[in-house]
Amino acid sequence: MTLAALQGLHLSARPELWQSYATGREAILRAAKPVTELKSRFPQRAAEIDAALRNTGRDATQVAYLPLIARKAEAWTVLLDAKTAEVLGYLPVDSF
């Protein structure tokens, strides 16, 4: 795998290393942080975060977030249901 990666085949392109979202759900929820923390880290983006929260139809206490790397290595944030890890939305905020 290391030699293949050195030749340009990224590990993420190897299906034998993938797992279902359901299998990783508990680890996702352990890593996720409360969306209220996101608002305190980025007060200048609070209106944008609030708008995204309204679009989820859930209260801020029911939503968590994780950083996300999108195509072309752009950093975004994914909003998740804090109990089920269901993906609720995305924000163009680098929350790493």
C-alpha cells in the first residue's frame, strides 16, 4: 500500500479500506463537537451558522459538527444530528 501511495494511488481510493457510515457512527459521534462551540470559535460567522441551523430544522443542542475536507482540499464543516450522526448540512467554514 505504501508503494502504491508513493505512485499516486491514495489510500482513500482503496475500497478494501472503506467501511459503511453505520459502522463508523459511534466513532463519528465521539469525535463530533457541539455546534455551539463552532459559533464561539467563529463569532464573525454566527449569522451563517444560525442560518444553516435553521435549515436543519433542529435546535442547536441537537446538532454537532465535524471538519470536512472537500474536493481540491477545501476545508468545510459538516453539521450532524448529535444523536444519530445523520448528515444535516454543510458550511464553507474551515473548522479544523
